[in-house]
Amino acid sequence: MLWRSGGDAETRQLADAVFTHLTADPSQPTARSLGIPVRYWSAGGPVDRPDGRGARWAADVPPPVDLSLAERNVVVLLIDNALVGAGWNDYLAELLRAVGAGPANWLLPFALTPNFARVPVAVDVDVVDLHTLPAHFREQVLLNHVIHRVCRQVGASDPVRVFISYASADGGAIAREVARHLRFETDVDDFLDAHHISGGDPFADVLDAAATSSALLAVNSDSYGSRPWCQREFLGAKRASMPVVVLDALTDRSVRAFPYLGNVPTVRWHRDSRRVLDHLVGVLLTETLRHRYFPLRAAEMCGRHGVALPSFLLARPPELLTLLDLPRNSVGGAAPVDLLYPDPPLGTEESRVLAKLDGSLRAVTPTMLFST
């Protein structure tokens, strides 16, 4: 996170929001955080005069950003009026050259002022314009852009794609509204059967391939859980270890709740709400990032602690479906088999249920693994 200290308080608030979301929230130590390192990089601001005549402004620039500290870097630049007037043109030009020297680096600038074009780096790199948005939308939009870029740096460079699973009887209008938002308000791709399956296509094969290779959004309307195709899409995504999010769009009741809709994030639907749609995109991107980053983080942590990487890694807590889908030759053996998933650990009662299915499997989090 790179910005000019002493500017608008909103700039620091946005930087803190990125840290809280990607690294950890200090106010919620037991939350299931991503654990992605975020470093603050700023300079300038008020300093005391030696003669005691009040504050003056420091004109120095930050030290050069050391891109060698990580295998992949996303440099988030917050351009406000303080930075525009800071005289950092040479510093930012050198930063742009350093970022462009390797494919694992990316510069992502955001404009918090209409004067952002006075910063020369804005001429060479597309700038995400936040200052034209209402203030209450800016944080989520910034987070969505940052999370998506980190997703693309960690995994495949292509944009994240969201498969929208819905029951046509009562979920079609919501699915189309979500798809429109993804298409026109974000840089996230969408897959909606009405738009992506042509006449003569083997629709079963197309749907199965899409559901098992994309983040899946389940529009849980009143009839969703009773539709065989919806069940097939949802189970296919879970079994393929894809990111899954449920959009709770119940209006009356569901005759029978589909029992496998749990163990994933759920967002409550409110019609005609830009705030809900932006938040939904953020949850989808966060789950995608968790699925891409946790295996890398687990391997790095195990290597650092000299611990063997467990046989199985999950980006979300295990459930009965998880254990049923493990290779049969890995369970029931004499030696315990470790399955690693993100902190915090499951509760005692939930863990006991899993143990009844397979007592040879030891489901652990990094905290549990490294404390033994």
C-alpha cells in the first residue's frame, strides 16, 4: 500500500481496509483470515519544527519499494491531493519501471481526486477512478479490484469467472441482475446458461465443465434446493474444491432445504441494492483467493517449521462430503492421515461427527499442526 501521509483521512482508512481484509482483522483474532502480507509504504506528513513554531510538512519520498521481498507483488497506489502535490514524479516513474521489470509484479493505482492525471504515472497505467463514486461505495469497490488482482497474480492470470447456478422458476431474475452487475460494473467474468449455451451444445457437458472450473454462486431461491440440476451443479463444484458462495434469496419457504448448502459463505439478497451486489462480488473474490492462496501458504508455513505438508489440503473446513470424496486408499489405514484447513478449528461437536465417519483422519489447522 503506497500513499502520501498527511492527506485525506479516507486514504489511510482505505489502506487499513486492505490490510484488514487481506492479512487479518486485529479486532477479530479468531476470524478465518487470508494471511496475505500487506506492507504500508508512505512518507511525508507533519513534523515538528526545531524552533517550536508549529508543524511543517516533510517533503521526502518513501524508500524504494523492495519487490524482492516476495515472489509476487501488487503495489496499490492511492492517489489523493496530498500525493498529487508531493513532487513524487521521479519516484513513481522509477517504481513503474521496477514493476514492469518482472511479470510477477503489478501496479494498481486508484484515484481519490479529479486531479489524479497530474501524476505522470497515470498516463501509462489505467487508473481505477474512485472519486466519482459515492463515498459509501468506495471501500468495497477498491477491495474488489485489489482482491481480483491478487487472485490473478497468485493463480491464472485470466479474470475470475463466476458460474451462476439458479432455478429458472424463481431465481432467473436475480441471476440475470447479478450477471449484469458482473459484466458492466466489474472486471469479473460470468457464466450464465442463457448467455453461454448455444443451440445444439451438449448442455450437460457444458454445465458440468463450467461448474467444476469456476467460482460458483448458488441463488438459493424457494425452489433451488429441489431442482436436480441445481443440486448437480452445487455438488459438482464442492467436489471439485471450487470456491462456493450462497446468495440467500428465499422469499417464503423451502419445502426441504438442500443439506449441502452449508459450510460456505452466505450473503442475504436485497433487490435493487448496489451495496449488496458489490459486497457479493467481494465475497466471491475472497473465497476464490482463499482457495488459490491457502495451498501456497500451507506449503510455505510447513517448510518454515520443518513439518511435512499434510496429505490433503482444504481451503474451507472439512465436512462429511469432504471425507466421503477422499481417495479410498487414504482412509481407514493404520497410521493417521492429516487434512489441513484454515484456522480457526472446528468446534468439538462438529469434529466428533467427522471422527465417527473416519477415525483415522486427523483434521487440523496450521495452529493445531504447529503446536504439536
